[in-house]
Amino acid sequence: MLDVEFSNVYTKFKLHFYQKVFSRIHDREASLTTVEAFCMEIIQALNKPTINEFANFINISPPNAAYKVNSLVKKGYLTREQSDDDKREYHLCVTQKYNDYYNISYQYLSTVMDRIEKRFSQEDVARLEEILHVISSELMPEIPIPEIPGPPAAEESGS
């Protein structure tokens, strides 16, 4: 039953995100395609990767990755920042425009986390945090990503 319960939680997070994205599409606020949204989530999780690091992670050619990145730069969701170490290398950085888009999802996550902290004891919350850390750091070795930063800076607009 653990797999069913975990799947239910994961599905509810996804559905909430999709619901909010579609409401923005209706209002003409969103301009990311599905593939672009996935690319942006990967780039954000990889924490300022180079185009080659991004390409390697999703197993596509660097020219194909560059094409996707160029589209995201044109739409204002990404910038390229020159590396301090190697001036030939550029890192992909998400913009505030993307952070605002991403916060559609993060705001709900924050709401659920607040509800968890109100519903459960501090000990239970600490144990849940420990379990999630072990799952992420030890039980999912196929997905090596840098430490994920905290929430992007943006104002809450409700859930």
C-alpha cells in the first residue's frame, strides 16, 4: 500500500500543477511548451548546468540541447552566464520569469508542508524529513543532482 499512497501524493502534486498551468494558458500567461517546461525543471534541478551537462543528463546531442536552450533564452526563461573558471563555458541560469512560473508548483508544496507541520508532531515531521532525505540521497542513485536550493524568491498568491 505504500506505493499506492506515495503515487497518490505524487499524482496530486502533478495534477495541481497542471491545473494551475492550464488556467494560465487560458489567461494567455504561459508560453512554455510541455517539453520546454520539462527542460526548465531539469535545468533548475541541475543548478546552473552547462549546455553539455544538460545534454548529457537528458541524453540528447549538444546541438539539440542548444536549440532548446536558445528557445528558452528567447522566451526569457533562461540566461547564459559566462563561467569564471573557463571563459569559453556558459552556465544556464533560470530567470525570475521562470521562478514566477515555477512558483505555481512550489506554492502548493509550501501549503502542504505547512499543513503537515500543523497536523503532525515535531518528531513526526523530523522523521518524515529524515526519510525523504534518505530516499533522495541513498535510494535514488540513478538521478545524481546537486543539492536542490530552497524555494525561488517570489510572493505567494494563494493556492
